[in-house]
Amino acid sequence: MTRRLRVVPVGDPLDLMTPLRLALDNTGDAVLPEPGRRATDRRSGLDRVPRQVAVVIETSGSTDVPKRVMLSADALLSSAAASSVCLGGHGQWLLALPGHYIAGVQVLVRSIAAETIPVVLPSGHFDPAVFVTWAERLTEPLRFTALVPVQLARLVQAASDDPRLLPVLRRFDGILVGGQALPPQLAERARELHLKVFASYGSSETSGGCVYNGTPIGGTEVRVVDGQLEIAGTVLAEGYLGDPGRSRDRFIEVHGERWYRTGDLGEVDATTGLVRVLGRGDNVIISGGEKVSLDSVERVARSLPGLSETVAVGQPDATWGQVPVLVVPQAPGEHGFPEFDLERIGEAVASVLGKAARPARLVRVPSIPQLSSGKPDRRALARILAAL
């Protein structure tokens, strides 16, 4: 059996609440949230989905081609329930992320499950002062928000200048931070400020975050196969709309249990069960015949002073084939660019990851291009570097 797929524009994410509620209780069409106030039909005739599918999320395509991920009502609600248990109960959410990505949709799903109305941050440039104003509109006893690391970094940086900001941040009972790795220095600074931060790991294929602070939530299971993280549990997607081949490749069945092959490199501690994500398996270059994880280069670089928003990309090189290049944004309020010692940075990276991982260049840009999800737009960065 199938149901109709309806494209829903989310210029105002609250407009998605009613069709999403109907989709979740199986009395309405499945929904495909799309950015903007006017939806464009990009479904290529794919106007029906399996009956159990409630939401289709189109992924950002930051490092890969976009995919349409089919999520059942059971998976979405199971994720929301697990999150509620981990965070200490249902509450009211401040929506600070786009409503057409899984992190934004899950804020709406959690709100529906909690029977609360989220406060929606205005779209556009993320401004800590605006964040404070909207956060003060929350009224429920338990209060939550979901951010990407760059948003948290701006809030933490502004907290020392705005006397209203720190009490508002501390009032949140949970601040989920996901979409990309949370830099260790930023996590430590948030802890020093007594903020209740949960580093979230997951994807559209797992109904959003399914690992909080390294611990799988709800009934989620995580294992490592050939260095790659695989995830099982009730939060898994049904597959990809219109792409059965990719669905079979990413969603496998082992002894009657479905597993999602994440494409992420990682480790699971045999004693504690804590999950450690090491980076994308496809964000790897070959430099001088050695594999170099750009995510790992980025992680080490971001631990150094002044480099918390650095992005590592691969560039062609006549001698080594490919080399890592660090792209550094101008910090807010800076005039010009600070000076960095590339030799010292290279030594720090090489001491952890080996000589092949040493960055060959450091490129300064006014800002890092971003997708609407808050992730760095690595394709745009590659085009910028190619033009230099």
C-alpha cells in the first residue's frame, strides 16, 4: 500500500506542524519539507511513498549527491521518545535550525509529542542577541534547543559581553549540538560556563541524533565493521525514495536485524560502549600514497587557538597527488586576518596523524560558505580554492 507525498514549503516552520501531525498519526499525506514559502516540484514523478512513510527528508549533499530519505512515523516518534528520556522529559523547544532538515523536523516532532508550541528563531544570520530575545519567550518548565557547533561557538563567545546571555543559556535543560563534530575546546568552554550541552550524532537515516555524548539512546545499537560505524534500532529510515540500489547498499539485514552503514569511520569502546566518530570514510585523500582523513586533520587543527572554525579540504598537488589545505574564516569583529604559524600547525597535526596529514597551505577567507543546515559547503570551498 502507498500514500500520497505532499511537498510542504517551510518559510515558517510552524506551517509544517499541522501536516506533520497528520502524517505522524497516519491520517494525512506524507510530507516532504522544502525551503522557502513556495515549494517547487522536484520529485520527478515520485508522488507516492510506502504507506508507513510519514516524512521524506532531502539531504544536504555537503559531500555527496542529495538523497531523499524515507522515515516512518514509528521511527520519528521512537527517536523523539528516546531523546525525551535522555533529556529528562518533554518540554518546549527553541527552533534555531532550518525546518526542512532532520534536526529541524525533529524539533517539531518532539514538540508535537510534548504537546507544546516551539519558539522559532527568525531566519537569516545567527545573532546571539536575537537568540536571547526569542529564548526569553519560552514559557514551559523544561526548555531545549538544537544547534550546530558554529552557533554554539558564537553564543559562548558573546556570553562574556552580553550580561543577559549567560543566564538564558543556563536556563536551557538541554542544548543539543550536532550536524558536525563538536570541537573539544568549545565543549570544554561550554562545560566551564555550566551549560547543559549534549553532543549529538546521527543523520537523516537515523531520524536525527541517536547518540548523545557518545552513548546510544533508546534502543539504538552501534557497532564497527571494517572501521565503519553501523547503526541498528527502531529509528532507522525505510530507505531512499526512488533509489532501491542505494537503499540495498546502505541498509543491510544481518540475522534478521536491519543495520544502516553510516559511511563514518569510528570506534566503540569495548568496556563502556561509548561511540567515537573519527570522520567520514569518503572525506579521505591519498597523499604520497597514504590515506589521510580530512576530518581528522580538521579535528586536530580546531583544537589549536584561533582555529576553531577551520575547515580542511583536499587539493591536487604535483608532487604528492593530493594535500590537505586549511581554510580559515575571519573571526567576527576582526579587521584583516590574524597571522598563523603554518609550520607550528603542521607539526601539531603531523604529531597526531603522521607527516602525510601535514597541511600544505592555510587559506584565509572572509567567511566559510555554509549550507542552510549549518554545515560547511565543501563543494563551494573547493571551487573557491580552485579559483585562487
